Amino acid sequence: MAKLRIGTLERLRQIEGSLESRARRVRKRWLAILQAAVGAGLAYWVAQAVFGHDSPFFAPITVVIILGLSGGDRIRRAVELAMGCTIGVGLGDLLVLYLGPGVWQISIIVGISLLVASFASKSPLVSNQVAIGAILIATIMPPGTEGGGPARMLDAIIGAIIGLATIALLPSSPLNSGRHEVAKLLGIASSVLDDVATALDKGESGELDRAIHAVHNTQPDINNMLAAAKVGREMTSLSPLMWGARRRVRSLERILPAVEQTMRNARVLARRALVLCDDGDRVSTRLVNIVDELADIAASLSDLFDGEADAVEATQIPGLVRRLQILAASADMSAIRENGVLSEYVILAQSRSITVDLLEVCGWSRESAMSALAPTSETPAYPHERWPGIHEDDD
């Protein structure tokens, strides 16, 4: 039965449009709403009931801003936000008290606020919050209004603390986003390799232009993957409820360089396949099968990471590793046709590199993955290891 081939864009849409992915996005959106609602209400109550502030405007505002921060380092940025808001509110109170409201006063207040912020921190977040806090005081909350003075500065600190506490007590999964981004990238790599195998088999460039364009535009996805892993690590540091997931988060972080390298190698492979097809050259059937097998393994890994069941991974990863071992042992110089052209050698080399990358995605060290490759040198840096059940035909 012929293998069903799908294009790069179709595979991407399949991953993005899956019911599981949609459900995950809905859960994430509802969790964000719940965090903001609970955190803002709690901060307002603490500032009003515990500290006796009549109108603690800055407490819930700071919570919402902190919860809206994306990416990693939310703890550091929350501290910067609290510092910027505190300095801005205090400085605004002081300057408006002596300068008063007005057009030229706003310019002076903002200028002085940004100057002070530049000495306090180099972070743009601190500078922005200092200026915003001063502007709020100079326009809608001037000195003398209810809840003014040092109380406003304390409200900003309360909001920052409550915001971080809300993240810790109502945490999102530290793994789901990172796994989904890994699945998306492996899905794209699979489709690119699938398109390459089709082009090499037919000797026609076909959809290679589109595949190359798709893989060239994956840098934002790579950045999202790295940011999602960073958020996951931060979540396991901040929330006691997620401390048990630290080992799995570290395991996910270890494979990210291999996923990124898979994309880079797939890009080079696709470009070289395009050159080969444009030149009218062909490759051996064995080399086509190697690329095709890599596409299928990458697709299986994509499906695996798009799920959430560790038990499934435990049963499926060994099978994929076995297939990669067999592939690595067979990807030697004999896969090149007699009088093979340069592009054919490059395609073999990139296929070997992707095999190593995918073994690392499966949890292998780079040294072990390199030693699985059939040697192409008399003095390989990583001597080839013979695995039971793979080399019997050679004995």
C-alpha cells in the first residue's frame, strides 16, 4: 500500500487545527482569565481590608499587567514592574505636588521620570512603568485624591506579590506549550523531508520551492519553542504544585537544540535536493528510502509530542530509536550511486546529521547518536557501535 504523502502546509494545518490543540488553547485562555480575575480581586481586598487603603487602584492593575507578561523571566520582570511602578508613582506624587498639572508640566515630569529610571535600571520595562505611573498621577490621580501618597507605592508592591502568588497557586502546565511547539517543528521537518523524498524519487522539484519557503519561515516557531520551555522551567521554580515536573521539564529542555538543528539540516537538505533536481541528476533508491524513513520517524515523533501521555512515550520511543539505529547503520557510502554527483553526497551527509538529531530528540546523547552511524572514515571520532539485531546480516 502506497504511503500517503502530505505537503508541508497541509501537515502544519493538521497540527494547528487538531481538536486536541484547540482544546488546549481554550483551557489556556480560561486559565488566564481565572488567574486575572482571582488575582485582581485578591489584591484589591488585601490592599483595602488588610492595609486600609480606600481606593487601591494600583494593586489590581499591577496584577493584571504581571499576569499579561509572556515568555520567561516573569519573576524578574515582575520585580522590575513593581520597582518601576513604585518609583513612577512616588516620583509623580512629588513632581505634581510642586509643579502642578498642565501641558509643559507633563513634558517635564515624563522627562525627569525617564532620567531617574535610566539610573535605577537599564530595563525598558522599568522605564516604561516609571513614566506611566508618573503620567497617571499627573493626569487622573493627582496628589490630594483618595488613596494618594505612599499608599499608592505600597499598592504596586502588593499587586506584584499577589500576581506572582496567583501564578504559583493557579499554575498552567509547564510542559504542554513546549511539547506542542516541538511537535509543530517536527511536523514541519517531516513534511519537508517527505517532499524531498518525493522530489528525489520522481526527479522533479515539484513542491520543493514551497517546502523550502516553509522551513525558512520557522525561526518564529523556534523562538516560541525556546520561550515556552523557559516559561515551563520558571513555572516549576515558582509553583510548589509543579515541583514534581522539574525532571520532565529538564528533559524537554535538553532536546530543544536537537529539534532546532533538525530544522536547519532539513533546510540544507531541501535546498540541495532542489539543486540536484534542477541539474537533472538522480539519486539511488536506497537514499530516497533513507530520506523517506526519516520523514516518517519525524512525523511519529511529532504525533508523540503533540500528546500528553508519558506512558505512550515509554512504549513508542524505543521502537523509533530502533528504526533510527537501523537507518544510521545503513547510511554509509554504499548508498551513493557509482559516479554519484556532489549533491548526492550532500544529501547523504545531511540525512546522517538528521538521524543523529532525531536520536537526540529521543533522549540519546550526541556521542551515542554519532557512534550509531556507519563509519565513513578509517579513523572516526566516534567509533561505530554494533547493536544486537541490526548487524546480523554482516556476520
